[in-house]
Amino acid sequence: MGEYIQTFGDKLGTINRVSERLIKESHDYITELGEYSPVFSLWSNSEVELAETMNCMADCIETCQKAVQELSDEQEQLFLPTVREYLLYADSIKSVLKKRDSIQVEYELAQEDSFKKKNEREQVKISDPSYSLGSLTGKTPDEIKEQKMAKLEKMIDEVDKQCTILQDKTDCANADLKADLDRWHKNKRKDFKDLYMGLADRQINYYEKTLSAWENVIQHLQKENADSCAKNEENKE
């Protein structure tokens, strides 16, 4: 899961950076279109015969500028917030996974400690305490063994209690994480489906507007050309 979340976060980070760069480029494009459109309007003042065509071009470029501006605003308001929200959520999951792993490691260390102490207890049962340091104090071998066994039993009991607590923590952490991830995956599928459907719809809407604007220019030019040809024919007659 940790690898999946890391990959997911990396891909979202790339999408976020690319989207920000595209929005910046869109702003530059909007600025250039804003400077370009007035050129045709001013040009029409000095070209009487081309005035209508120049104004048509100016209107087309202005329409394209508004369409780009609308698309850019929608990207900032509708697309990027969702991507950034999931980036933050991915970071939160990483933190939760690290905490869960820390509890798991602590639990495994406690289990290992319990196993070592129980193994030590078995060794004491079969050992000969006659040659231990305790025998120098005047204690009998049985007293020495009982003392060691009592000490180990107490330590084992404490470690086992700690293992039980840590196991409960681990189980709770795993259950909570699983419930959160199941809910997150369900919401993620819906959110990203809506996100990219909305992105596609906005792109289609943008291209329809700009295509319509340029088609108007083409129709105007075709009409101008037809009128010019008709006028030339009349002059020949």
C-alpha cells in the first residue's frame, strides 16, 4: 500500500505541475490575444475596403480570448483544487502508514523479547545453579533457581501484557486504515471520473467556441470573395 500511495502521490504531483504550467501559458496566450485583437480594429480604420473583414477578425480573436480565459479560470477553480486535495490526502495516508508501521515494529520487537525471555526460562529450568554466583551467598541451588524463575516470570508477564496492548493497537490501526482506504478508493473513483469528464467537457466547449468563431471568419471571407468575383464579372460585361 505504501508503494501505491507513493506512486499515486508522484503522479498527482506531476499532473499538478503540468496543469499549473499550462495555466501560466494560457495567461500568456490571453495577454497576447488581448494585444492582437485591437490591431485589426485599428487596421480597419485605415483600410476602408477591408474594414469589415478586419473587424470580423478582431471579433474572432476576442471570442477566442474569452474562451481561453474561461477555460483557464475553470481549470483553476474546478480541476486543480481536487488534484491538490488528493495530494494532501496522499501525504496524510503516508503519515498514517508510518505510524502504523511504527506500532507494528514495536509489537514485533516485544514479541521477540517475549520469545527470548521464555527461551531463557526454559534454559533456567534445565540448568545447574550450583556454580552460579548466587551459590557464593549461601543460597541453595533450588533457591537460586526459584529466584531466577520468579524474576523471569515477572518480566515475561510484563512483556506479554505489552504484546497484548500493542497487538490491539496494531489491529485497530489496520482496521481503521482499511476502512479509510476502502472509503477513499470508492470516493476517488467517483471524484476522478467526474474530474476528467468535466475536463473533457470544458475542452470540447472551448474548441466548439473557437471553431465557431473561425468558421464565421471563413464564411465572411467566402462571401467577400463571391461578391468580389461577381463584381468583376459585372465590370467585364
